[in-house]
Amino acid sequence: MNRSTAPLQPLTRLVGGNICAYQPAADTWGALSPAKIFRPSAGDDVVEHTAPAGLHQVFYTTLHAAVCVTADGAEVWRSEFEPKSDERFGHRPGCALSSDGLTVWIYRPDAMAERGRPDQWVALDAVTGAVLAQADLDTVGHGGVQLVHRAGGEILLDVGEGQDGSVIYRASLSGGRMDLFRYPWDDRVLIDLSPDGRHFMTVDHAQGDMAVHTYPDGEVAFTLSVDALGHDPEEDYVEWGGGYLDPETIVVTVVGETESEEEWFRHTRVDARSGEVRGAFEAHGENSYDMQPLGDGSWLTKGPDGHPIRRRDS
């Protein structure tokens, strides 16, 4: 396995109503303790969160705003989502921080929030909260997954539209505007970016297969169906989870039910370059989603107290 000694990006978790930030060293294993704990502003129910290197502040979204606070609880800025929405369900605004820490990317599911406007993708200045650029999206999404490319300033967004499918965009900032590209599918769910940034992984929205695509063009490098992973395509499904364990290894998850209707899941190692199935992978997670690969050969599961546990192969 190709293990990296490079510093990990900061991690955040919502535990007990606070945003806990972790900066584990390359050789830190087991249960992680937060390096800093951030208290959201009074009355805020946090949806998503992220922190920069140095952990001097944290960014988060609520149903109604994007917010930046410091570790002592001071609110640095707040960017309200206008017009005001009273809709409480079916929409989850998301946030992600650019690789240089200068831009906070916000996905706003404004259509489902009944704001009378299309979904928005907005780039905010991380220091001031000012809008740097924004774009209307042709989606009606419930929530989004944003993956930041580690070089080049680009970011991917997957907008989940429920039973209507999933749409993937790519964007960057250029000359004060957003360069926006939509991939030509509505049936692929974005799962992960490779550690070297040259490929990305998707799963069929109907959960019949997984695919690896070249970045940034999206050409398919290889596809693996449920039966190619050693399971029954009539009964079992590829989960919308897994990802790059390291540059050479992908973890793919298949889920199904026993004859007594008990749910089960299996993780499988796959060669990230050839698509060769390498065998079972044990994540020690509680469910099919309780496994977050970090790309350096390690992964996270959730501990009993809500803090992450960093694991590696023994």
C-alpha cells in the first residue's frame, strides 16, 4: 500500500452541538481528540462545516446563512441566504474551503428552499464573507457534495435531486467570475477524487455499477458492475460510498439483504488504475457509510463519543 507522510487536511465533526476540529499528525492513530472546539453563534443549527489549516476559525452553513466564527465564539462574518425562507425540510446548504484557504464555496439548494430562484453556487471571500462570484444552476437539489481539487483551484459539486438523479459540476474562479462546467450526465453520483487529482470516482444513481473517470474531462477509465464485484446484480447494489484509500486502491461498497430481510454490506478493494478486484476490505465501521478514506492509506470511522477514529491496515 502506498502510504503518504504528508500532513493531513484539517477534519471537522459536529459533536454535542459544537464543531470539533482535528489536525492529526501523519503517525496519529486511534481515537482523535479535537485540537480546537468552535461554538456556533447562538441560535444556529449547523448543517455543514469546514476549517482551514491553522484552525484559527471555522466556516459553517445553516439553513439560512453561511457563517465564520473563531474559537473564542466571536462571529467574523455572516452571509445571509436571501430572500428569506421559512422552509425547514428538504434542503441542506453545503460549504467547502478552497485548497489555498481563500475561498469558501457554498452550495445553496434555493429551489427546494422555495426562495423563488434557481439553485445557487456561490464563492465567498474567506476573510470578509463578500461574494466573489456566483452562478445559477439548472438543478432542484436537496443537498450537494463538494470535492476540492488539491491543485489548480478547481472544485467539483454533486447536486442530489432525489429520485430525479444527480448532476455533477466543475468550477473555478477566473477574473472575478465563475467558470462553470456541467458534466453530461444526470445518473452518476460523485464519490471521491483521487489523491493525485487525475481521476474521480462515481456510482450509478441506480446503484448498478461504479466507474473511474479521468479528470477533468470525465472520460470513463473503467467500470465495475455489481456482478464484476462478485455479487448478484438482481439483488445487490453498489453503495454511494467508499473512495480512494490511497493512490493505488479504491474501496467499493456493495449492500444487500439476507432472506430474512436483514441488511448487510461488504467493502471490496479495487486497483485504482486497472479495475482489478483485489478482495475484501474490513473498515470496522458500524454501517456501509461509516468509512471515510483519507487517500494516504488510512480511513476514519465514528467513535462511540462522536469523535473520529483513524485506522490503517495492521
